[in-house]
Amino acid sequence: LNVKKVLDTISVRERNLKFIKINIPSNFLEVHSLDNCLNTISGFFTTEDQHSGIPVILGMPIEGVSCDISMGKKWRLSPSENIIEKIRDSFGEESIEFHIKGG
């Protein structure tokens, strides 16, 4: 077996993902304010290097309308299992979508 490069899960995701979409459940915004929502998600993002990580889109239902909000460069996400699990714990098992490059 000849292995030239071994990639960890995060590297594979960073190489292949165009963006990650986090769908905020409508009942979350009914109970919490938008500020509380942003405070919840702010802990998921990397701030040390604004060019690392995967771009993020927030799917937010606002008064019966679904809005997709494209987050800026300082809101990029490191796609580690730990972060993904935190998102699922906060917003539900189906709250995260992985969008692959070229798809």
C-alpha cells in the first residue's frame, strides 16, 4: 500500500465543501430573540483566521418566510465533529446541511 497523503475528516470537508447551511428551527426564534440566536451560533465559528473554515449560510424562518443569510468571512466554520455535534444539539439533528463543490 502506497499512501502519499493522509487526510483527516476536517481537511476532506474543507477541500470538498462549498458551504455549510445551518437551518434555524422556527420554534427557536419564537422562544429566543435574534440576538440570542446569534449569541448561540457565535461560539461555533473561527475568529483567529478569517480565511480558514467553510462559508456558512443561515436558513432562518421569519414570519412565515424562509430567508437564507450568507455569513461574512469572520463567520466561517471549522467542520469538526465537535462543532457539528454542538450545532445539532442546539438546533436539532436535521439542522445542518453540507453543500459540496460542483453540486
